Amino acid sequence: MPDQTTDLALIESVISGNQSAFAELVKRYQRYVFTIALNFVKRREDAEEIAQDCFVKVYRSLATFKRESKFSTWLYRIAINKCTDLLRARRPGTRSLDDTEAGDDRTTWEPATGETPEWELERVELAWELDHAIAALPHLYRESFVLRHIEDLDYDEMSAILGVHRDTLKMRVYKARTLLCRSLAHLNGVYR
């Protein structure tokens, strides 16, 4: 199928029974869904499982997709719901050693050229601290913060995805920033 095929045309084709059209939708959005999931759950294995579950849900529910919004917005909402389901299933305070090291990309990070090893190490450690601080945010604040600052969505897009008024989302993002500042206050003056 040519890349110019619109999402709506692919959806119509899938509903008509064309399996290759669904494969094209998956190919088109698999990285997108995986990235969303990874930003929320921080574990690669969990993100892969969520992405797979998300596309199963999409396949089963495609006929109910209302064309009032973009397919990507609908898909985003499904992905976030799957992330929320997984995070709710986890009991607070009971994390495995694997979870503790989730998001620790220090072993795979490649430094930019021309930077000193000390600066590179500080940068990696700061990123690690930030990832863990974001993961520790309460779900509503983390969800809003990730959509706004990591996924780079505007408040109208966020509102369409979450079904929450934009002013409420602005408050949640502000609260998330405040909580992050507090939890990272110990870094003040350490990293410049």
C-alpha cells in the first residue's frame, strides 16, 4: 500500500477485511505507541506488552472509531488507558529490582563528541534523576507532564486525548513541575 494512503482509507479497508491494511496501520504507529508507553511505564518489556495490547484493542474496536477526531488521537487515548491499567495493577511500594533500574540507560548512552567525560557523566546522571522523579509523580500529574513536555502536545490536543478541560491540564502540568522542582532540589548547584 502506498504511504500516501490516509489513515481513514486504511481503516475502511481493515473494516472491509483487508488484513494487510491493518499491518500498515501497525507499521505506521508502532513506534509512536511504544514511545508513549515507555514514557509512562519506563520498562521496555512493559512498553512492548502495552503496545501489543493496544493494537489488539484497536483491531477489535476499529469499527467503533468515530471519525470526529484523528486516528492518532484515538490511538493515543487507548495507549494511555493501557498504561494506566498497568500502573494501577502495580502495588505502590512493591517494586522489583528490575523496576528500580528501569529507565537507567547509562549503559547504552553514547556521549556527544567533544564533551569531557565528567560533563557526559553528569549529564547522564541528571537524565537518570529526572526520569526517576517523573516516574514518582502521581499518575494524573505524570500523565499531563509527559504529554506536554515529553510528547510536546499542546493543551488542545491533550484535552482531546484525555477528555479533560485545558485549564485543568494546565494546573496539572504546573503542579507536576512544582513537584519535580521539589524532588530535584537536592541537585541545585550540582549541575550547571
